[in-house]
Amino acid sequence: MSGFTQIRYAVADGIATIALDRPDKLNAFTGTMMAELIAAFDAADADDAIRAVIVTGEGRAFCAGADLSAGAATFDYDNRADNPRGASPVRADGSIDYAHDAVRDGGGRVTLRIFQSLKPVIAAINGPAVGIGATMLLAMDIRIAADTARFGFVFARRGIVPEACSSWFLPRIVGIAQALEWCFSGRVFPASEALAGRLVSKVVPAAELIAEATKIAREIADNTAPVSIALTRQMMWRMLGAASPMDAHKIDSRAIYSRGRSGDAKEGVMSFIEKRPAAFPETVADGMPHFYPWWDEPQYG
């Protein structure tokens, strides 16, 4: 897919690879990168040939955080010469309209779009992942790291707070105590500590990282029904915020009933009985049921 300037997007054998592509700046995050990441996930969802997405970084870093080239005004968008958000939420009387679109956090726009993905997302963390470089990972489904990777939720050391919806994602992934310790200290820590704290599921030698990510993606692409994967992804993430297991029972029941009537379920059973690879007939574009309460919610981004 052409037209991107700060990411690289490529598709091969049913796997989309999104690489942050500012290696000379350690893939520091910008408004342009935000928009391009959202567009890349839009493209992946729209392409039924894509069965999984891998996200990684070019060069020696995954993402070193926000681009700090604006100096002290980096996060003070209204007072930056370039005002990357293009508008100000400050009213004529000096009060702030916190509902204004210009207030929205750019990292949060990215993680919300990833959260809504219909394809499984595998993070291949090839190097330092700091600030937004760490928080954008949280909405990805499977995170594996090179042994050279380092992580940091450094926001308090920059005078700001965690962003990219990380106050929702991080405690759910690693637990509240670990999330607070990392965010309170703002320190940078190695991949081994990320593994011990369950931020990542696997640490591998750097030279093996992409091969390992591709192996996981290949297992999904070659053996599973696309619609089942899309539904499972949404069910798992959405139920993290459910008030009761009854909420999950309602969704599970609808999904099992709907899927049980599908050509995919018939093929899945018969291919198992006949000891042959399955050829699932349904696609995400035409096979997703619309009984889910979140299906018609506004698109993130």
C-alpha cells in the first residue's frame, strides 16, 4: 500500500506487516504516524485476504516515544508554532472546551482503532518501546519482544500522565500493582522484566523476532476460521469490562448459535472427521453477525 511516509505497510501470504518507519528518529511518534497507523488498520480490516497483522519497528527501536523536537512545547499544542491539531479548544473567555476534538489524545486514537480491529494483532517489539511506544502495544493481542527490547512508562518523568487508554489496558494486562509501580517510577526496564510482569508473552533473540511473530500469525492464518477469530477477539477484549459473567453468557450464546448454523462450523467439523485441512467458506466482510451491542457504535480514530 503506497502513500505512507512514516510507516511501512506490506502484505504477504495473508499477513499484513506494519512497521514504524522513522529509524533515524528511533521511530518517534508524530501526528502523521498516528493518522497512518489508523489508515493501515482500516486497510487491514477491509482486506479479507489478511488474516493477521504484525506490528514492528524499522531500525534499532520499536518506538522511542513522542517526537520531542518541539522542545518544551511538545505537549502544549495550542502554543506550538505548528499547532499539529489544527484548532484550539480554548474558548473566547479563556475556559477550555474539554469535549473539543483537539483535546483528544493522539495515542488514544491509535489504541482505540487497534481495539476495534477484526484481525488479530501481534506486536514484534524489536527495540526500545517507551512512552507511546509502550502504550500503543497494550491494545495488541500478542506481544513478543527481542531480548534487546526495553520498555518505559516514562510519563511522570516528563511531567505528563499515561495516555493511549493505558489506564484501562495496563492494569488489566499486568495487574494494578505492577502497572502503578512502572508508571510511578517511570523507569526503563529490560525485556526480562516485561516477561516476568506479563507485559510480553515471550522473549526471543533479536534475529529470531520476526520469524517468531510470523510463526504465530501463520498458525492463525492456516488453521482457523476468519469470522470466528474476529468474533473471539472482540468477545475477549469487550468482556474485560463486563459487570457479570451473565454478560459473557449472553454474548457467547448468541455467537455459538449463530456460528453453529454457519458453513464454517459445518466445514470445521467435517474437515476434522475427514482428517483434512479446513477450507472455511465465510469471510469477515459477509459473515459477521450484527447482534453485538457494540457493532454499530461509531468508528474510533
